[in-house]
Amino acid sequence: MEKLNVGNERHVLEAVVRWIGHDIEARRVHMKEVMSAVWIQGLESGYLREQMVGDSLMREVIGSFCMEQLGGVPQQGEVLLAAFKPRGYSECIVTVGGEERTSRMPTAAARCMCPLYDRNRQLWINLKPMKERRVGHGVVSAEGFLFAVGGMDENKTVLSSGEKYDPETNTWTQIPPMMQARQHFGIAELDGMIYVLGGENEDTEVLLTMEVFDPHCSVWRTLPKMTTVRKFGSCATMKKKLYVMGGGSYGKIYDSVECYDPKTQQWTTVCPLKERRFGAVSCGIGQELYVFGGVRNRDADNPESSQMTICKSEFFHDELKRWVLLDDQHLCIHTTSSFVYGAVAIAASIYVVGELDTGSSFDYVREFRRSTGIWHPTRPLLSTDLSKTSCAALRIANCKLFRLQLEQGQFRIRLQST
């Protein structure tokens, strides 16, 4: 019941009373049980008094279960927080793994932040850490869970292992290993299936291979290879197809784009990016693909140049069949001091996570609002933020988020003076 997506607790009370009234004689015995799901403290005393004037059943229910709220002293501080029952779900940005900023060692840490749940308190909420430390790994959400696979551990071993996070229980469980160990690869979800492709193995060999994981059957299987070996490429889905963009291998940086159709199981070449890029992040929404950041040779005419610069943001529209630069290029200034770690679509916005040099300071999360085409700061970079992390969007019940915040002391409780 805590996960009901309602805007006001009065809707829950009214629904309970309607349910009882449908067969009042048979259901009256269940009144106490169903009323336990109503957060009485979330009902205004004025509203309760108004309801008692009308329907007799509502008057009976309020008289039996809500009189303390009507006549007692309002709950305050810790007592109120302990009884609080936030409803519904929120789409969260979840960062998993990467490196600790001070030690530069791989970490198993997992954190979430919900830009829409509490805009004034955009704090990271600690989740249960993974079972293994990972950097250079892939993270994606599918079927209500979060999956982390591959990467490299603290012993510099390239991993084939994977694990699944359940937001209902705040726990990680192992999943079967990939058929091939890999790091710095592309990962995406399409129709509930998890695709991983490219990257490099423990011998630093750049890979062509692709495999897919079925969360329901818990099985990996191989799929047709890409046409180009690539690592540090970005991967996203659009209109039931998988796209892989940029990346590179053996000293070369690509602007090429490939598209995989699961129905035909074939790869096709798509219009190339406007800029070659290595280490970019991407996101697909509706009929559009977005690519953010990454680096390229400063001298575009000399691919062998060692001087690098940050790439501009661009998008691809399925009807236009070409890439176009965004009008607003203020994700970060174009220096090599910025890095991108992930792009997450939530509602009508895209949130990019990284170390983003704005010229005067660094941001850790910036929001691109598609309705206006303008970038907005969301969260500054702090020394506690993870480096080289991976991220995805995950739907988490507000009651779970609230309990985690409460446990981690993220509320300043004001106790009523006596």
C-alpha cells in the first residue's frame, strides 16, 4: 500500500470507505486491517470534520480510527518521521562502482539521487554496495532491477561476472557470468533484454563480439558480431533497434555508427557522427538519439595527433537521418579536464553525470531539458563523488527512499520545545 501513486492521503481513505461500503456487512470485520494502510497523520483535521458531517459509514470509520488525529496533539519530530508513509515511485539516477577519488581504487559503492523526488534535497542516498568492486564496467536497468556486469576489480582482473540489484530489498545477487570477460564496453536494454558489445578483454584485445542476457531465463547467448572492433564506444536504443557510436581501437578514434535490428539479427551502417569521439555517453528517447562528451583529436585533419579536446553534443533524429549539433553546447567547456560517465533519461530531461568543467567550477550532474534545449546545473562536483562510475535510471518506491534517508540521518529533525 505504501507504493500507491496518489497525491493526497484523503484519496486512500475514501477508497477504503468505498470498498467497505460495497458490502458493508461482510467487509466490516476487515475494517481495522484495511485502515492500517491509511496514514492517518497525513489527513487534515478540517477535512476529517467535514467528512463526519456527511456519510454515516465515513463517520463510523473516522470515529473508530481518526479521533486521535482530530483531538490530540499533532505528532512532531522523530515520531512524525517514523509514522510518515510517502506514496508512489520515483525515477532515480543510480551510480554504481568506479573509483574512489582519493585512493583511485575500484569501489563497490552504489548511490542514488532522485531529481524529481525532492528537488531541494538532491543528496546522494547510499544503497547496498555490490558484491565486487568494479571500474570500466557496464550498468543498465531492466525489468525493475539494476544490472552491473564486467569491468575490472582491485586486482586488475577483467571480469565476466555480473550482479543484480533489487530496489525492493536493497540487495545484490549474482547472475551467471558473461561468455567473455570485458571492460570499457557498450551496454543497453531493449525489450527487457540486456545487450553488451565490444570493449576489451584481459589481453587488451579490442572486441567485435556481442552477447545478450535474458533476465527471465538468466541465460547469456552470443549474437552476430559488429562490423568494427571498438572500445569506449557509446550504446543506446531507439525504435526497437540498438545503436553503437564512436569509440576506437589501436590508436584510432571513430565517427562511425552501427545499428543492430534484433528482428533481422543484422548490422547496418548509419550516418556517421559529426565529430569522432572516444569515451562518449549516449541516450535514446522516442525518435531521437543523443551523444554527449567524449574526446577527439584537437587537429581534426590529423587523426594521429596526441592533443585532445572535448567533443560537442549532438543528436540524431530518425526522420532526418542525420546528426545535428545541439544549439546549447554548455554541458562543459571544451577542455580535456572534463569526463562523462553516463546519460540518464528521466521524464522530459536527460541528466549527464561526469566531471564537467563549466569554466568557473565543476558540476557532477547537469540536466538537459529537451523542451527548451538548454542545459541546467543540477549538482556540483564534491570530493566524495565517485570517479569513473557508471549510471542508469531506476524506479524506486518513495517509501524505500524515505526510509534510507531516515536511516542515514539526512533529515534535520526539529523537536517541539516543551
